[in-house]
Amino acid sequence: MEQVLSLIVFQKAHNRVDKLVSCYRIEPGTIAGIICADVLLTLIIVIVTYRCASFRRQKIDNADKVYMNVRANLKS
């Protein structure tokens, strides 16, 4: 009997706490805006990284070509 009584008291206290707690409501438009901004920022980061890597690779390739031309000129 004591356990049933404590269970009822606990349940009533739990229901009272649930009614007092309010959750922050986020509008669906806000969530969609956050997701779109995240996708856009991710794309910008990927594009900038790709471009920087391409420029670096191109510089290395061009440096090798210049070096090979210099060596070819020295051999003749």
C-alpha cells in the first residue's frame, strides 16, 4: 500500500513539473534557414579548398616544367 501511495504522489509531482517546464519553440522556417545556411557554408568551404589545392598543384606542376626546361637547355 505504501508503494502505491508513493507512486501516486511521485506521478502527481511529475505531472506538475511537466506543466511548469516550457520548451523553446523554433519555427520551421528558422530550421529551414539554418539548414540552408549550413549547406551553403559547406559548399563555400569545399569550393575554396578545391581552388586552393588546384592553385597549389598548378604551381608545383609549373615549377617542374620550368626546371625540366632549364635542364634541357643546359644539356644542349
